[in-house]
Amino acid sequence: MITPAKRVRISDDIVEQLARMIVEGQSAPGERLPPERNLAEQFEVNRTSLREALRRLESLGLIRVRIGDGVYVEDFRSNATLDFVKFIMATGIGLDAAFVRDMTGMGKMFATEMFELAARNPDAGALEEMESLLEQFPGIRSPEFTMGEWQYKFWRALARCSGNQVFVYLMNTIGDVFWRLTVMDLEIEGDKGGVQETFDTYSKFVKVIKSGDPGKAVALITSRIKRIEKLMQEGA
């Protein structure tokens, strides 16, 4: 059900309302949304704000604007973009167990390949930055750590260490998603000693990359991921 848009970045509120309707199935794929004038009246906004919201929804892959025809709902499971992943993490819309499982699976492939490449032929400058980050570890109660900023810097350096420029682009693109996933990991690990163990594990990451053994690097990150998956299952 549409309600008048809130007066805090009006277009954002419109995006969230329509996205929720689409993700929850209130508006089915192929369905034509009401004309702009009608939508603007229902949201109690001007058409400029509405069009801004529609452009955002189209960039997420949730709708298709057909000039001279209308606005149609897309099947987000087939057409949503990487921006939609960031949207899910920012709003919680579409965030369910299946999404978390899929994100974990993607992260596993991503991390495993990065570690293997980094151990095989590490970029010296990026490896030095990773060592520097360990030396400057802010402490387990620091907001820089608990909000994922320190971990993001480490993984971005790891992406550069792998020598694969696309990994760097991906890390730059999903930075805010990474922060939120890191916070979720820390919440899952809770008082199980996981926070300090995270620092110890990151130290091992650097050590195994410096060893130049891709097999050991892959085994280490795989073990880490399995631990997180186990804790997620226990907390489910």
C-alpha cells in the first residue's frame, strides 16, 4: 500500500516503498505501474521527485521505463544489478537467509581466488600496506574495527596484492556492502573470542601470502569461511 512520501529525501522514500512492493510480490513482473500523474498524487510529491525515484529503480533493475508506453515491473531475480545488492544491505529490503547464503558463496569464490593469486605473485606495495595495517590495528573496541573500516582497508589492499585489477574495482564498488557484512560477522561471532581471533587470522593471512604457497593460502581462507558459515548455522 502506498503512503505519502516522507519529507527526508523524498525520492529515497519512494524508491523504498516501490522496491518493497516489487520484492515482496505486491507488484508482479510484467505489471504496469500506474501513470506518473497518479503515482505522484498517491505519494503526494511532484513529478520531478517521482521521476528521480523511477530512474533509481530502473538502475537497480527493478523496473523498465518504456518511453511513450509506461513503467513496467521487472523480474528482479533475473534483472537486478550489483547496485541492488548494495540497496539490500542499506535498507534490509530483500535481506533474507537465502541472500546471506548467496553472498557467502560469492565471497568464498572471490576470496579464494584473491588469496591464491596474492600468494602466487604478490604485489610488494600492497603487501607492505597489509603489514602496516596490522601494525596500526586499532583495537577490538575501536569503531574503526567494529564498523568494518579497518577490515575493508585490509581486503582492498589484498585485492591489489592479487594483481587482478577487476578485484580492486569490485572492492571499490561493494565497499559499503563489505562493511555491513563485516558487522554481521562480528555480531555472529559475538563473545566467542571471534574479534581477537579475526586479528590473529589476518596476521596469518599476511604470513601465508609472504610464504608464497598458494595451496596454504587457499586452505587458510577456506577454513576461515567455514568457521563463519558454522557460526551462522548455529545462530540461525
